[in-house]
Amino acid sequence: MDSWKTKFQNIIKDSVGSSNSAERGRSKHRGEVKAVVERPESPPSPSPDCDSHELDSIVTEDVVVHFLYDVKQPPPRPNTSMHQSQANNDASAEILKYQWTRFICMSDTHCNTFAVPEGDVLLHSGDLTHSGRFKHLEHTAAWLKELPHPHKIVIAGNHDLTLEKEFYLREGHRWHRKQLEDPDAVRKLMETDEGDGSFQYLEYESTAFELNDKTWKVYGSPGSPWFGGWAFNYKRGQAAEVVASRIPDDIDILLTHGPPHRILDTTTSRVHAGCEALSPRVAQIRPKIHVFGHIHEARGAVVRYWDDQEMITEPMDNASDNGGDTRAEATASTLSDTETGGGGAGREKKFTVFVNAAVHYTHKHQHTLRKGTEGWHYLPIIVDIRTPC
């Protein structure tokens, strides 16, 4: 498998090419009541904090993750690239037996729209707007619905105030002092259009779809731990455990707005802001992919291979202090167990790809920013998963 990884990593490097110029911006994500997002007009200079290895693609037997690429010519899927390179070794032949499902992951777009790479499934983990204004959500929903991806699954976030009706009717005046929105009219924007089932909005609910000879089960939760009294906030402790307990046991794809505790949740002040109740629940469920956002500066991805013998309460501890690094992956010792069938013949491999897919700009990797309709953004994160998996 190492020979296949090396070959594919070389193909990836050839396909990425040169990155666009950087554009610098500072994010305001402090939970203040006034929803203000800065939009710098002058292009920023490359930031000295950029460590290029953090942008390297993650490649395992079951998962490939891309952070930096050309949107018009994204990296090839593993089975496609193996055909193009006329691979003939045993490892490459094994890879060609499978299809690879491509997920396009993003979150925290905050009214911004931009070019998105092709893929099978688009996942958006909330904060579609600054504060849930009708005109802003109308623009964002229309953009998402027009994207060509066969399956588009979306949840709300704490900034999408009007999508939590009872909360907004009670608290909306804190943001919209001059005129309140009609939350019923806003909610209609998120309905699936007649004759087009590709777009689905989930709010503490499940859905399923068929793709690549597999039924993919999905659950979406817009909640995040209380911070500043925004929409879909819940208190830590018992209330958080109730929210986490609602996630079904048999899902393949999990969307939450907030991250699990100690997984890609480190703020600029070095606080782990993720949900303590969510971490053990995800360890029990072990979805193939868990996409979230909310903590802009912790954007990145982690591939976690689970050990059937361990009782995990805080999965992927080795990523807990990454300070928002873009990438992390399972250790070699963990991978060797799964790739060689360790732990018993025929043992089913179980892994989870954790993705903090926030695209709103921060101080990190400013040379990778792109210009959208409402300011600078990072690229959506591409995740290819071997199917059936």
C-alpha cells in the first residue's frame, strides 16, 4: 500500500499546480450581538505562520483529503488516477476494484458565494449568513441549489438566527432592531424545490440517499454549546447530552455546526470550545465522515482509525493540541493494524474522517485565500472515501 500512496501523492502534487495570490483578512468571531464581518479590499501578503506541510493531502487506504487545488481542475480520484498512470502493481490493482465517493465539505460561508469543485455530495455545516436576514439567506440558498452536485445536504448554524423560529421571535430584536424578519418565509427558502430532490435542509433530523452501490444515512444537527446566546445554542452538561443522544446509531454522515471536544476545536485563545457530550457519542457511532465548522481558526481534517478494543471518551487525542493545524492523520501504528487486517481475520475496518470545513478567512494560511462575492474565503475541503467502505 505504501507504493500506491507514494504514486498517488506524486499525482496529487502534479495536479495541484501553483496556488493563487494571498489575500489577507481578520475574522471577527467573538459572539458579540452585532453581526459584523470585515471585508478587506486590499490583497494581503503571505503570512509567516504558513507551514506548507499542513496543506499536504492526507492519503490512506480508505480516505484521501485535499486542502489546496485548482477548482476548475481538482485532483483526480484515486481510481481515476490509477487508470491514467497505468498502474500495474498489486496494490494499485486492489484500489481499482473500488469506487471513490467525493464529498465537498464547507461551513461558515457567512453570505459569501464562490466557485465550488465538482463532487458527488456537497455538505454544508451551517452559518450560511451573518444573522439570518431574508435577503442573505435567499441569495445563499439559491447559490447552493444551483450547484450541480447530485446530493447537497445543508444545516444551519448559530448565526442563522431566523431558522430557529421560537428563539428568533423571542430574541431577534437583539440583532434586528429596526425590522424583524418573518421566520416562516425564511424557512420556506430552505425547502426542497419541487422536481429537484438534490437539496436537503436538515434540522435535528435524518435522511438517506443511494450512491455508488451504497445507502448513505445522514443526520444533521445545527446545535453548538452556548456562547453569547445565539441561535441553536444549548448549555453544556445534561442539555448537551440530550442533543447528542438524538443522533442515530447507524448513520454514515454526520453534520453538526459545532465540533466535538478536542477535535479541531482550538480557538485563538487556546481554548477547546467543542462539545464534551458530542465526542463520546461520535466514538460510539463511528460515522464515515463528520463535518462541522463554527471555530474558524481550527479548520482542518483528521482521519481516525478506531480500535475495536478501546473505550474512547475523547477520540483522536493526538490532534487535540494542534492549535488549528490544517491537517492530521492516524498514526502509522494505528494504520498498520487496519491495513494488514490486524485484530482478527475479516475484521471490518472502521474509521471516521473529521472535517472542520470552515471557509471564512482567519489569520491562518492567508496565501491560500480566494475571492468570493462577499470577501475572502478558503477552498472547500475535498474528501474522497473508498466505496463500498
